[in-house]
Amino acid sequence: MNQLTAATPILDFQHKSIQQLIKQRGWNKLEPVQAVTAIYYFIRDEIHFGYNRDDAIAASEVLANGYGQCNTKGSLFMALVRALNIPCRLHAFTIYNSLQQGAIPRYFMPLAPKRILHSWVEVLLDGQWLNVEGFIIDKAFLSQVQRGFSQCNSFSGYGIAVPCLQQPNNEFNNNHTYIQAEGIADDFGVVASPDQFYAKHGSNLQGIKKLAYRYVLRHLINVNVKRIRQYGI
């Protein structure tokens, strides 16, 4: 259990910016369920959906960026939860890259692996492990996608994979939440920290593709995501 509350290089909850945020928000004065609920909605809606330079960056860098995707938002969520001494762990997967189409422009899709690394966080509350994935897509971005596709059907695209786009299971009330789970391909099981996972599995891209993504492509993708959030599809 000590492993599930410990700081790591990625889960750097002792960083000044993270400690300052917790103090400003008063999360350290709340009961565990209330604190996790508040952190969940902070991660979901105040840390916008977007693409960071790498999956294995520190939680403090995600906070400084102000945006993230499944893996990086998960790292920040875990860091904030562990800072309050609430146990959590990482459940690692791959997802089919097709669910990113729309968020990632079609002409970039051939550069992406067919399956990309994915994760959700499992947090221990009231003796129950809860799967927490629904914070990946912020409410403003999701609302624009919902306006563009009005039917309540199985949906995959724009970073979303759900049984019903109009009623996704992404509201947290001491329950499981999901927003990409319908796109899961491989299940790698549970690990104590993202550091362990990336040490074993690396990252989605290698070599020149990784450099192109880090310095050029992700910025273009983020421009597209911001445009959708502001103007719709």
C-alpha cells in the first residue's frame, strides 16, 4: 500500500506548484470522497484535452501546460490524489488509434501507430477500487462533439469511444467513469505507477517520428483541438 501513495519522478506531488494548488483549493481539508470529486472535475474541465510533448512527463509539467490526454491527465490526477495520501494505481492498455480521428486531422493518422498506449487510474475510496477515465475530455470540447453528432449511438472519434455520445459515463459521484474504454485493444494490467509502465513499454513513437511529433505535429493537432473547442465541428 505504501507504493500506492508514494511520490515518483512522474508523480512529483511534492513539487511547489502542486502543493500550492492543493492549498489554494482547500482539497487537503476535505474528506477523501469530496477531495477526489473536486480533483476529478479540475482535471476534466480545467486541464483541457490536448497533446503534451510525451506521455512520461512529470505531473507538475502537465499542470504547467494546462492540458493533457489520457496518460498525462492521469499522472496529474494520481499526483494530486497521492498528495492527500489516498491510494491509487495505474491500469494500462492500448487503444485503437481510430478513436483519435477528428481530434487528430485525417492526414496525420498514417503516422500514428495502429494501437497507442492508454491508461486509466484506479483510486481506492471507501474500500472500493474505482476506475477513473472520464476526465480525459473536457466538458467544453465534449459539448462541441455532441453538437456535431446528435444521435445517442455508439461513437468513436475525437478522442472519445462510448456506447452513447449524448450520455457518456463521465460524471463522478464515487463511481467508475469512462470516456475511451470502448476503444481498448490490449490490457496490460495494473502497475503501481506510470514510471513502471513507461520503463517497460516506452512511448508511442520512436526516432524521427517522435521528434516530429514533439516539435511540430502535436502543436498542429492542438490548434485543431482548440478550434473544435471554440467553434465546433
